Amino acid sequence: MEVTSHRSESSAAPHPARPQLKALTTLRFFAAMYVVLFHMKVTGELAGGPGWYQNFASIGYIGVNCFFVLSGFILVYTYTDPLLRAPRFWQARFARIYPAYALSLALSAPFFFYAVRELDLPFYAWSSQHLLLACVLTLLLLQAWVPQGALTWNPVCWSLSVEAFFYLSFPTLLAWCRRQSPARLIAGLTAASLVSLGLSAFYVFAHPDGIDKINSGETTLLWKNILSFNPVARLPEFLVGMLAGELFLHGRVGRGAALPLVSGGLLILAVLTALVGKIPTPWISAGFLSPAFAAIIFGLALRPRWAAVLETKWLLILGEASYSLYLLHSLVITRVYDGLPALAHWARVALAVLAALAAALLCFFYVEKPGRDLLRPKTARSVGFPWRPAL
């Protein structure tokens, strides 16, 4: 596939000449739905099922890994420009994420403040003791820097705190990526994956929280939270996506490589799913996944004909709303499911998921999109975003 090398004349706007990567918009939806499935298993709505499903659903949190790699890839594809002006880029990113983020905080505020004041639960212990700090950190997208406070307020928002750090670092990292040859990009991609793997290996073998906590799902473990939520610890995943994106722009990989790349990435995910319970949990989201997701993203970006099914209109709309779905699903699903006790289980699940999708679409069309159009730089407004990265 030949990829144009023309650079955008706008310092904050997406490149107007590059084709839309519609399949990646749909990939966002699938990643968001995987996170939804994980949370529904954790909260009990979809807790049963055969062993393969238990394994698959129990690692749905890796949808966030996909978001991080995808974010790095598409930001390079969209914004690579020797004249990129960091303040305008940051303004465009703020416009992209904060309106829906603010709405999710407003909607979750009543339960959050009730929980920290009235409920004596370990999950809310840190927030209860540091309520003002928790609020300030969350509003400023800084909560992921505090290990015990990463999941405060609306818990899924920790990843937005991590993404804010990625955005802050992006102009500098982009300048470095653009100077690298294809061979160095591949070497850097490998090195970044090994760094993630090394961090997980250190946790497994040093077990700073205690050897009995290695596979624990507790949310109050200091070092486990650092490994899971700290922006610096998650930076290699974003960097893998950036390096893959820059490699893609060199245009040296043909469309025929799409199927091997996507198949190889999916095979890695399938193997890790089969190994759930047989290997330490930290390995699941370690450096194995970054190249797997990068391969899938790279393959779909080549726009093979067989991927046209991912470019249907309804999937693209759901992909556009995937960011809002990610932010709001936990707030909607539990309340709808618990509010319909008289219905059959399958009906409660179906209605809860449909309500979450409806809420996401409403948020996208009436909050996220208008907020972005209002707040982003005028240059970006005039060109328009051919593809809107969710995270």
C-alpha cells in the first residue's frame, strides 16, 4: 500500500490527504465492548458460563491495552507534521476528551460522594480519607499518578489520566520517531515491548506486595496499582503504537501482509486467553500484548478488501461512540440491570447493554461532538477530523 508522504500545513489539524482508516474506528468499538464484558463479569451480570468464556471475559481489561497502542498509532498517522505546534495539539486533545469526561464525572458524582461518606468499603478508603485531593486530581486528570487514588470517582477514568500524560509527551516523542529508520523503528518497538514485559517480570519475581498477592484482583495493592495504572509504566504501550504508526507511514508493507499480521496478533491473544490461570496474571497484560495489538492495527490500516465488513455505517457510528461507551457503561449497566429484577436474566442483560449503547450515542452526538467542535483550535475545525482517536 502506498501511503502519501505529504505533510499537513496545519500545525494542529489532522492530515487532510491521508485516507480514512475506518476499520480502526470499528476496532475501537470492539475494544470498548471487551472492557464492558469484563466489568459485567466482575459485577456479576455475566459471571457464569463455560471455561473458555470465563478465561476470555476475565481478561477483558486488555481492551485498554488496545486503546493505548491504537492511540499512539493513530495520533502519528493523523498528526505527524514537522510543524506540529504542541499547544494547539494539546488544545485539540483536550477538546476531544474532556467534555464527555466531565459528563461522566457529573453523572457518577452522586454515588461517589455517597459511597465515600456513608459506605465503609476498602475500595473507597483512600478517597474517603483524601476526598478533596481525590477530586482535584480527578478534575485535573492526574489521579493515575497516585497508586491508591487511580480508581477514584469514576474508576474507568484512570486511563484518561494516563492518556493525558501520553498527549503531553507526544510532540517530543513524535519528533524522535520521525528521525528513525525503519530498522530502528522495529528495534524500538521490540525494546518498548520488552520494557513492559520486564516491569511485569519484576513484579512477579520480586512480589513487593507479597507472593500471595501476585494474582490478586485487589484494588488496594500499592505496587500492583503502580504496575497497572502509573502513566510511566504504561508509556511503552503507547510508544509501541507510535513506532508502528511511523513504520506504517514509510509505506513499505504491502496489503498482502494484512492477513498474516491480523491473524498473528489474534493468535497471540488466543494463546494468552488459553493460559489464563496457568501463568501469573501480570504476564497477561505485559509486553506480549503490545506487539499483538500493533500487528492487528497495522494489518487493518493496510485496508485489505476482506476488512470492508468493518467499515459498515452502523459499526462506524458505534466506533465513534466507543469513547462515550467506555466512560458511561459502568454507570448505566448496573443500574438498569438491578432496576429490572422481575425480568429474565437474558432480558436484563440485553436491556442493560442496549441502554449503555444508547447512552453512549446520546453522549457522542450531544456532548462529545459539540464540545469538541467548540473547544478545538480553529485550524482543526476548518479541516475536520478524518478519524477521531478515542483515547
